[in-house]
Amino acid sequence: WNDWANAQVHRIHDLMDINTLRLAKEGVDGTYKTMVWNLSQNVDRDTMGKLGLCQCLTPTGVPYVSNRGGPLVGEELLLLQ
């Protein structure tokens, strides 16, 4: 998934870093917990949601799985609808 991450804009890189630091502040390692982050939202919005729950999926969203380090793919998105 490194190619996918490298193709993203700097705003998304910053948001991934900020979400990781927010979890670290609470003592949670996002690489070991399955969370779906919405990287299409701005940093001041709730982009992580709750642990164990997936946020609303939108057509223009960028759903990112924290423990995999990559986005949700089409078949996974259909299963979550």
C-alpha cells in the first residue's frame, strides 16, 4: 500500500499523522486496532469515528483501514453498505 500512500496529497499524509498522534496520546496503537478513518474530511472534523465502528461511507470519501495501512477496496465497500 506504499504506492497508494505516496500518490496521496500532503493533506492526507498530515491527517494520517495527526490521527496516529491522537491515538498515541490515548495510548492506542492504530496499527494494531482495526479502524476505518475517513481521510476525505478536514482535520478539525471527526475523521476516526469510534473503535469497532465504520463511519458513513460516501461516494467521494477516502476510507482508510488503519491496521492495513491502505484504503478499503470496492468489494469491501459494498460489504459495509
